[in-house]
Amino acid sequence: MSFILLQSAPSNPLLQFGPILLIFVIFYFLLFMPMQRQKKQQQKMLSELKSGDVVLTTGGIMGTIVAISDDDSIVVRVKPDGVKLQMARGAVASLVKPEAKS
């Protein structure tokens, strides 16, 4: 009985790394691009803050911006007693949209 051994041709190293590269491309489009887009939107929102905006902070405090300082701090008036809090501009999580009155 004779066995014939078939030798396979050497494979291209780029084909071996293809699936790994494909995984990195998928991660980039599914994870990194949306995070970068969200970060840009957050920075834009923080740079456009002005007095009178109603904001929600990362600590859950909702209030109205009274003053914005040059050193990236803001003063927020909190209801019901009108207490004024000074905090970093970066502590603002989002703007609160005014409700449409029906």
C-alpha cells in the first residue's frame, strides 16, 4: 500500500491576518467611531452653554445657569430655594429641553 502525501502550497501571510484585521475594522466602526462622535457632540454642547439654559449635571442636579466664568466654571441656580452652586462646566451632562406648552 502506498500513500501519497500531498503538500499544500505555502499560504500567504496576509490571508492569515485577514480575519484579525477584519475584527479590528468592525470594532472601529461599531465602538470607536460612535464614541468619538458622542464626545464631539458633548464638547460642542459644553462650549455653547449660555446663561438661562436649564441643565442636568452628572450628579443629577437640575438647575438654570446664572453665570459662566472664564475659568470653565458655571453658577447654577437650583429650585425651589434659588440656591446657587458653582461647578465645573464639565459637570454638565445634558441640556434640558423646555417642554412644549399645549
